[in-house]
Amino acid sequence: MKRKDLIKDLVKGGCYLNIRSAKISDVNRINTLISSYAERDRMLFRSMADIYENLQTFTVAEADGGVVGCCALEIIWSDLAEIKSLAVDDANKDKGIGKMLVNAALEQAGRLGVPRVFALTLEPDFFEKLGFKVVEKETLPMKVWSDCARCPKQKNCDEIAVIKSKLK
Ligand SMILES: CC(C)(COP(=O)(O)OP(=O)(O)OC[C@H]1O[C@@H](n2cnc3c(N)ncnc32)[C@H](O)[C@@H]1OP(=O)(O)O)[C@@H](O)C(=O)NCCC(=O)NCCS
């Protein structure tokens, strides 16, 4: 078995990876993870204050005692939630962790009774592999655009909207 497949099996078998709700003690690490990609223009920065305020929306992936990935699920409206701030650290990419974090967010949305989950992303192929469909950004409700006000790209937005429906 290839090393990559072995790690995937370990991850899938839950041998050393723990997907759990975020805690106060994770905030620094979440901030570092997000900032490492935001500095490369791959996602939006989240301040410490913003992460504390929205900590209950965050799920983290923990491996060998350290947080290696994070993902937030924010409710937008009665029928729509957003996956935000999905990040897996460089050293742990391609081990199935991103997929597990997204699946955890989808399960959470299903439990809450929210039938559709979308993301704005520069990685649409990753989301398509998980059953999301690319849609025109303009089809999403106006409430989605509150983050745009603090985004440096604003009118030059290069993010692609992906959505997954019928979660109930
Ligand atoms: C995108 C990201 C979350 C993927 O996480 P990951 O843990 O490396 O992905 P996984 O190992 O779970 O991959 C699941 C599947 O998607 C594929 N995949 C991973 N990244 C991909 C990408 N960028 N494009 C296309 N497919 C991708 C994997 O090959 C795997 O396919 P398989 O099931 O057929 O083997 C991670 O690369 C990341 O943090 N990127 C930077 C931040 C970012 O862009 N986040 C999204 C913002 S919404």
C-alpha cells in the first residue's frame, strides 16, 4: 500500500485524527492557520476578535494533539448556510482532512435542518469532488455579501460559488 493510501486509511479509521468543536484554547492556532493562507491571498483574514465571537461555528481537526485544520459553518438564513475559513495546514494536505471537515459541516447543517450549504472558494474542484455544484455568485442572496465590505478584493472578486443542496 502506498504511504498516501496508508495515511488516508488511518485518517478514515480515526486512528489519530479527531474532528471536534473548537475550544477557546484553539483560537490562536485557528488564527495562524487562516492567516497562513490569507497572507497568500487564498482566503479572507479573520481577526482574533472575529474568531472568538464566532468560535461556536468552528470545527477543528486535531492530529497527535495539535490542530491541523479548521472549518466554520455559519447560518445565513432558514435554508442556507456557508462554509467559511476552511484550512488544512500545508504539512497535512491530501490526507482526507479537508474532506472530513467539510463532511462534518454538512452533517451539522443537516442536523440543524438547513438544506443548502455554499462556499465562496478558489478551490472549486475540491468542492466539486465532494458533490458541490458551481453556481453564479449572483444567485446567492444579498445577505451573503456582508463579508465583501471588508475584503480587499471587493469588485475584483475571483472567488467561485459552490453549493450543495438537499441535505435534509
Ligand atoms: C482545499 C483544502 C481545504 C483541501 O484540503 P485537503 O485536506 O488537502 O483535501 P483532502 O485530502 O480532504 O482531499 C479530498 C479530495 O479532494 C482532492 N483535492 C484536494 N485539494 C484539491 C484541490 N485543490 N483541487 C482539486 N481536488 C483537490 C483530493 O485529491 C481528494 O480526492 P480523492 O478523494 O479523489 O483522493 C486545502 O488544500 C486548503 O486548506 N487549501 C487552502 C485554503 C483554501 O483554499 N480553503 C478553501 C476556502 S473555502
